[in-house]
Amino acid sequence: MTDNQQVDDTIHDIVERIRNYRTQMEELDNRVNDLKDELRQLLESRGENWADNQGYARIVSEGERAYYDAEALDKLIINDPLHYGWLKDYRHTASIQSRIQVK
């Protein structure tokens, strides 16, 4: 077997392993999503979050979260500290989908 053939065989083996791992990860992701759907139903019927000494399971509500461009705010505060009213111009929001969070 030539060196190139050996390299090609090794590449093929690694690519196949990566493909197999990705398939396994996709299957596990699907299982986790199914369990999260079931968990959401249980938490909703319970009416509250759940916790133990290792973590928690909770529903993160849908809504908007605010965040700010820290670099732009730093420049504004340093260069023009008397005009904090401009902070609203640097306010950004992002929509957050409701999800189940488990720690």
C-alpha cells in the first residue's frame, strides 16, 4: 500500500467516524427534544419550576431581552458624559423563544 493510499484510507475512516457521530448526535438531539416536550407539559401541569440539589428544570418565558452595545456606550460615556439620554439610541432587543432549560 502506498503512502497516499494510507493517507486516503485514514481520511476516509475519519470522515466516516465524523458522519457516524453526527448521526448519533442528531438522534440524541431528537431524543432530548422529545423529552423536553414532555418535560414542558409536566412543568406546565405542575404550575411551577422544579429543582433538586444538582440543578433545575424550568420554562424560560417567551419575550424580548434588552442588551446594549458596550463599546458604543463606553465611547459615549467617555466622550459625552452629560448626554446619558442618548443611551436609548444604543438599546437593542432580541426576541427569545420560550424553551425548557435544564441544569
